[in-house]
Amino acid sequence: MQMLDAHFHIGGRKLAIGAEPDLLFDVSSMLHEMGAKVAVAVTTTESPVLARVATDDVLIGDLEDLETLSKERGCDLMITHSHGRQGAERLKIPFYRMDCQC
């Protein structure tokens, strides 16, 4: 995958990501390399890969946790599955839908 000049749009953003552990790791790693800060990371279950996510902490939780922490930490972009759209709308921040199509 090539992300030409994406760092101009992604760099410096405070992200909230809600995903399964492996997808959370992959997406957060890519965006961290482009200069984003993963301020909120919420997943569904414990996994050894979570120790490698580039963030201060990973919460085992749900969409309510993702929305609450996004507000508290001043996130400016939410990335999760389609049901996260309502939370992003309430927070008035952009939403990017990312689902694992395995």
C-alpha cells in the first residue's frame, strides 16, 4: 500500500480507533507511522498483539467507551465499524468506517 502525501492530512491528528485486536494493531501502526497520535484505542478482547499498539493504553470495551474517551481526550477523527457513525456525529468529528472483511 502506498500513502503518498497522506501525512499532510493525517499527521498530528488525534485518533480514536475501535476494532478487533489484529485490525486495531494494523491500522494504528500504519497511521502512527504517518504521524497521527492514537489517543483512544478500544477493542473487544485480550490479545498478545495489544502490547504492540502505539498508544498509552488499550481498553477492552465497546462503542460507548470509544465515544466517551474520544470526547475526554479531544479526538478529531474516529475509526471503527459502521455503528460508530452515530457517536462521531454526536461528537461532531469525522468518521472513517473500517471493517475487517475476512
